[in-house]
Amino acid sequence: MEYSVIMSGFGGQGVLMMGEFLAHCGMKTGLNVTWMPSYGVEMRGGTANCTVILSEDSIGAPITGSPKAVIAMSEPALNKFGPKLQQDGLLLVNSSLISCELPDSGNGLSRINVPTVDLARASGDEKMANIVMLGAFIASSKLFDPAVAAEEIESFLPPHKSGLALGINKALLKGQDYINNGSCA
């Protein structure tokens, strides 16, 4: 099994942190992982993306031209990476910011619109939209048990950010619940 995902959006949306945390969780479940960040020189407000590859076997390269999943946190991210999805790929779209549709590729694409800002606000912190999206991705991809993410929050966070653990857990659960309770149908 090898699963590649590209996460992309504007700088400041927490895209790189999403990818790093996904890689951390994958590693804790015994998978081989790579995390390859990429961002524009302007950072906040510019473009940011990362590629995460999770595999039971050795990983030959940390990048992919045709990911199994794309997480688009902004419209430019959707336009750039959405068309690169593998047949039967998974596309998660931040519907709080993106309303456009991709042309039907006829390749069995699964698109899930996630209202990240609304769900983050409901979890208690609008700034956790990226974590809501990560929770939705973990629940929909079924790469590992979602409980792993909750268990790994404290070991992932640096000590000076440990106060964010409860909020991160709430946001992860909000994203997972959105997928599991059929709210995305």
C-alpha cells in the first residue's frame, strides 16, 4: 500500500502543519512516511503545499505527480492540484472559501466539500480550520484509526504550544464527525 496526498492552500492556513502532523501519525502507526513542504517566498498569503506519502514499503521519492488525494484549502490550490488526482482519487475541498467545480474528469473522483471555517468555529476556534480538514481527511481516507491522531497530539506539539492540544482534539473530532455522520452527503 502506498498513499500519496497533496495538501495545498495559502500561506498561513496551516497546510504544512497538517502534512507534518499526518506524517507524524502515519509514522506512529508503523508506516514509512515522507513529508515534502513547498511554499512561496512571501509565505503568509502566498502559496503553500506539501506532499505526504505513506507506505508499508520503502518510498522511492518524496514527491508525486499523480496523488491519491488532494486537500484544497484555496481555489488556486484546487485549480493546480485537483486535475492531477489519480483515477478514483479523493478530493477534499475547503467549501468555506471555494465554490467552483472542477470539470468532470470521468475518472471516479470522490469530492467532499468541507465547510472548515464553520466547523472550526463550532469546535471553539475558527483558526483550527486546517485541523478540521485533517480530521475529515483521516476519517474519509481510512489510512489509520482516527484515534491515533488524538493520541499523538501532545507528542507532536512543541512544549510551548501544548496549551493548544484540547482545541486541536476538538477540531479533529469535528472534522471526523462531519464525515462519519453523513453531513457531507
